[in-house]
Amino acid sequence: MSKLEKFEVDCLVIGGGVSGIAIARELSSKFDNIFLIERNLHIAQETSSRNSEVIHAGIYYDHGSLKSKLCLKGKELLYKYLEERKIEFNRCGKYILSSNDEESETLNSIYENGLTCGVDDLTYDNSLKSKYPFLSYKEALFSPSTGIFDSHSFIHSLSRDFQILGGNILLGNETLNVEQSSKGYEVLIQDKNTENQFVVITNVLVNSAGLNAVHIADLVNEGNTYQEEFVKGEYYIYQGKEKLENLIYPTPSKNSLGLHATIDLGEGIRFGPSAYVVDEIDYNLSLDQKSLFLKAVQSYWPSIQAEDLTPGYSGIRPNLKGIKDFVIDSGTVSDNQYVNVLGYASPGLTSSLALGIEVSNLIE
Ligand SMILES: Cc1cc2nc3c(=O)[nH]c(=O)nc-3n(C[C@H](O)[C@H](O)[C@H](O)COP(=O)(O)OP(=O)(O)OC[C@H]3O[C@@H](n4cnc5c(N)ncnc54)[C@H](O)[C@@H]3O)c2cc1C
């Protein structure tokens, strides 16, 4: 890296998705010279724009887990932020449906888990039959604090906050390598606009690179043992005539919250996401999976037919092998501090403002 131009900064954040931007925004009050780099030409082009845009209530995650803590705190902060900034949201609530006795038991454990985690507004509500006669279910658990929001405006608002507070965003700049020297982390970056390479030297490095975060963690921390597992989720758009005012979820499965029906702020309905492990990042929909998809939806909405569903989009969960929770891996080597944000899948949008505070508290 010796012949390349070198720049020194106080703090460098890698990744311009919701996690990197929320962290950078929070850190901007601690550092005068803080940069965020994003390899795409615009912020939030990857997982942060390929999801359900649901504000999760925090009922599924194990008590004491990072997901539980950040989701509950993040939900409150998010609703407050959206209200203050006049960003569109709808606290529409969601129903989780069981279809048999076994699923009803799971529903009950979600209810109990919610209570243990401090979510005390869940109720059983079987009035759905009159509201949505086309749904088939045994029991319905209602979560009134679940909602939907305009996540794009939210992320752009956070990025404006960061820049107003003095932060700098470099778009189209990709981290190629990270080395440690006596001066700090030497981060090799390629400006994709010009193909020029340069080095940024920093004592504080935050890796919030989403699907690429484990790869960067390997460069930052030689002892990294976390391994990624990408789980793809596909969405289909509903073309039928029924309307929903709430979100409808099936009972969750081992890998996902289930193929739910989500309304958007324009009252359209989409179904998804499915969940299957993939080796590479390819956002095309595998249409051969559509019949399985349809079957899952029909388990609670039997009248839906293949022609009611048109292909939508997909997202990929940046999961970690064998670990259900978010991981914030941080450490100090000499005077240098690093933070790797790993496994930051759902409920990552909901948790983002709380994540920013959590990471900021780790950094001196
Ligand atoms: C199918 C699906 C549904 C979801 N639904 C919800 C939901 O309803 N509610 C909710 O709360 N959460 C949901 N989530 C989770 C949420 O979307 C994610 O937790 C969140 O968007 C992750 O943000 P991120 O910033 O960590 O990652 P990303 O958005 O992927 O951002 C990482 C950024 O890092 C950049 N980057 C990577 N490598 C480099 C490099 N070498 N140099 C420079 N930049 C780099 C990428 O270009 C990218 O922009 C869902 C996730 C999925 C997959």
C-alpha cells in the first residue's frame, strides 16, 4: 500500500445500508472527521431496500438476546423519529394465525415470550372471521404495536442527519483490503467512479457491510470464526380484489417468520418472504419455487390462486451459521478499535436506531 495516496480520518464506517448509516449518525457527535463509504452509487441499495418494511413488536426473540433488546428499544425510537420527522408510517398491527393445535401451542409460547420481554399488549382475537372471511385459521394472536413505514425516507433522513452533523459519505467506493499498522487500520479503497485506489488510515473502524460483513471481519480480525449463511426470501405481489388493514402472519417456522401478507402504505398487498439457503447473491426470483410459495400462502388464505400472484422482488438474509442472534463483535488492538456488525438480518430495520446507540457506547 506504500505508493498510494493516504488520508487519515478519526473514524471510518464501511457500508451505507441502514446499520452503517444509523451507526455513523450516532458516532458523528464523537468524531470530527468521520467518513462512511459505500460501494454502490446510492445508499441502501442492498438488504436495506429488499425487505418487508415492518416495524416489529419484539415478540419472537429470546429474552435477553441482542435482537430482543435492540428491537424493543429500536421500535420506540423509530416510532418517535418517524413522528417527529413526519415520515409516513402506519401502526396497523398484525395477526399471527395458527392452523392446528401444534401451531396454537407455538402461538401461546410467542404470547408468553412477548410478556417475558415486556410486550404486554398482545391479545387473542377471533373476530377476524367477520373482518376477513377469506382467511382460514384456528386461533389469532394480535400485536397492536407492529407497523409498517416508509423505510427509504427514513434511511435518507438518517443520512442527511449524519451529513448535517459533519459526517462525510463517499459513494461508489469499495473497501478492498484492511491491514493493521502502527498508525491504525489501513483500509485500501477503490473509487469505482475513477478506478483510483487510495488508503484511509483510521483508529476506529466499523464494519457494517451487510452480506459482505463476514468477509470484511476476516480482514479486520484474524481470529474471526463467524461464518455467513445467506438465506434468500422472495416476494410476490397480490393482484386479487381483497383488502387488508392489518398484517397477516402464519405461525413462524424454524428459518423464518413465515410467508406473511404485508400491506404497503399504498394499500397494496405482497406476500413473502420465503426462506431458502443460497450460495451466491442473485436477486432473480426462482419461479420454479412458486408452487411451494402458493401452498404456504393457501394454508391461511385458501382461495388464492397462482394467477393472483405476480413476481415481486427478493432479499437475502445475512445470517450467521448456527447463530440466531445479531452479533456485535468488537475489540481493541493497540490503540485501534474495531466493531463488526454481523448476522444483522431481521429485525434490523426496526432495531437500527438502538444499534447506533449500542455501537457508539462501545467506542471511546
Ligand atoms: C427478506 C428480508 C425481509 C426483512 N424484513 C424486515 C422487516 O420487515 N423489518 C425489519 O426490521 N427488518 C427486516 N429485515 C432486515 C433488514 O432489512 C436488515 O437487517 C437491514 O436492512 C440490514 O442493513 P445493513 O445496513 O446491515 O445491510 P445492507 O443494507 O446490506 O447494507 C450494507 C451495505 O454495505 C455495502 N458494502 C458491502 N461491502 C462493501 C465494501 N467492501 N465496501 C463498501 N461498501 C460495502 C453494501 O453495498 C451495502 O449497501 C429483512 C431482511 C430481509 C433479507
